[in-house]
Amino acid sequence: MNIILFGPPGAGKGTQAEFLVQKFRIPQISTGDMLRAAVKAETPLGLKAKEIMIKGGLVSDDIVLGLVAERIKQDDCKTGFVLDGFPRTIPQAEALDKILKETGRSIEHVVSLEVEKEEIVKRLSGRRSCSSCGKGYHVLYSPAAKDGICDICGALLVQRDDDREETVRNRLEVYENQTSPLKSYYESKQLLRPVLGMGTIAEIQFRISSVLVR
């Protein structure tokens, strides 16, 4: 089963990707992970990417698509894959369709985790971590016994810059602007599977399983 997984920051996409990997025994393909692996292995595409990244540039679609094409040809992708974080634009989606068509394959499901914006803001802006040992907390869902102090080592709890409310809202706006056209693209192909990403992990997994039996 060939699946694309969409989800805004804080939607629990990582947890649900892991669920899909285990349920269908298919690999999760993250373009970020692939890029780092190619650079480390010094493959031809990895060397090209490294040169661009050293200069502070953005890796081109051609390189990313090349990495995806190489990855899905590997043996562990024969029965399917979960694409995480790709495609991000309609040209990338169209190019992915072409790559898959050349190997007689296609995307079967595009799972889109839908979570209300205010819930995402609450989830992310409430995260805290210990400045010393790194233990994670949440001001609402998993608070420290003493406000602002780590239960384990007594050090101060801090908030990451990208978890500040203004930053979270900006990230969500970027995500929405980026994915809205893609959702329309896959909806027109009758591949979009919106899934409510609120509730318990088990409830969300049940909803995902339900839409994937179509």
C-alpha cells in the first residue's frame, strides 16, 4: 500500500506514521532522513545536495525527487511505503506520479490528519523541557510537580523558540498555505482521506484503519 501522510505540526503525525509502518509492514520515507543519509553516504545525489547545503541554499526538487525515486526502488518498498513530508507542492506531486507510473505503481491513499488550529496551538505552546536533563513536560497534559522546575533534577524548565504561540501560529499558516492546493489536487483524484486527529491515539488509529479499507 502506497500512502502519503499529511499533518500539521503537533498533529501526532510521527505516532501515526509509526502505526502505519507496523500495521502494513512498510517503511516510512522521510525526505529529510533520506537527504541526510545520502549526504553521509556520499552518493552522487548526496554530494550535490551537500554542496548546495554548505552554501546555505535549498535543495532542488530534482535532487529530492531523485532521492525518492532511488528509495522506492529498494526491496523494502516492494509492498508499499508511507511518504512523510513529501510532496509539498503540486509540481512535486505531479513528478511523483510520473516516477511511480514508470514503475507501474501509484499513490493509493493520502491520509490528512485534521486538527483544529487552537488545539494545535495548545499542544505545542504548552510544551516545556528541562534545561539540564532534557525531560519533557506539558503545562496542561503532563505538568511538573512544581511549576517551572524539573521533577528529576530540579533545573529550570524552558520553552523552545519554535513552540512560542506566535511562532506556532506562523508555522500553521505556512502549512495551510502549502498543503491546501495539494489537498485539492488529491481530492480531485479521489485519493484524499481526511481523518480527525483529535481524541486518543487508539481512536485516531481506528479512524485511519477505517479509511484505508476503501
